[in-house]
Amino acid sequence: MSYPPPAALKKFLKPYDREVQQLALALRALVLEEMAPCYENIYDAYSAVAMGYGPSERLSDGIFHIAVYAKGANLGFNDGATLDDPKGLLEGTGNRIRHIKIRKTEDLERPELRAYIRRAKKKAIAEARKLGEAPKQKPKGVVSTVKAIYPKKRRPK
């Protein structure tokens, strides 16, 4: 099933090159193919346009995020530090988050990308169930919400 991008997201992506816009929307479509039904939280942040995905509207339940920058996008895994990384693709040194850089549309065709997404989703759902925090009901489709619009931004010129 296809989930058209909300008008606000398209507006936030306008300052980026056409290739980056298309890359961001294609990455979003890939994530939603694996994640939907889900909640999508959209941010027009200072240094990036960001989209977070999870099984509830609570940000703390987020599993993935996409950050769009001038040269491409990052697919972030909110608990990536504990995610199996058999291909050595995950980058980052923080306590929780890891990401995979996506710089061209060909990067989206790598089968291991979907494998990482599926592994992260499965792990997050299992952990939520174990803690008794699994959402009681799934949303219908994708529920998109603009969470924040920051007045100051660093965007491509």
C-alpha cells in the first residue's frame, strides 16, 4: 500500500535539491512498507527535516527515524546500539542511536537495509511486550503528525 507524503513534509523538503527530496521520500516509502500501520512524527528541525516512526504516538516508542540533510538522508535506529550489525553498516558512537547513511537511490535497493529494519522492528515489539508496554491497538494506516517547527533552520542554499 502507498502512503502519500503529507503536504507539510513536502513543504519542509522544498529547500533541498530535487534528488535529495526524492531520496528522502523513497526512503520514507521503504520504511512505511516495512513499518505500517504506524505513527509518523514529522519535525522541521534546525539542521534537518526529521521523521520518526513507531507503534504509538509516544516519541519514546519510536523505532526508526529519517534525518534529511543537504547531501542525503540517514536512516536511524533508535536502539541501534543494541541491534545486531552483521554487515557492519551501523554508524554512530552514542549510547542508543545508530544510523545508516543513504546517499543515492541505489542504496535503497540493498537487501540488508530491509533486513535491518525488520530486525529492529521485531526487537522493539518483543521488548515492549516483555515490559507490558505494547500498544493496545494499531492505527489504521499511517497517522502523520507535525510535532515541531523550529523558527531557525540551517538549510541548503
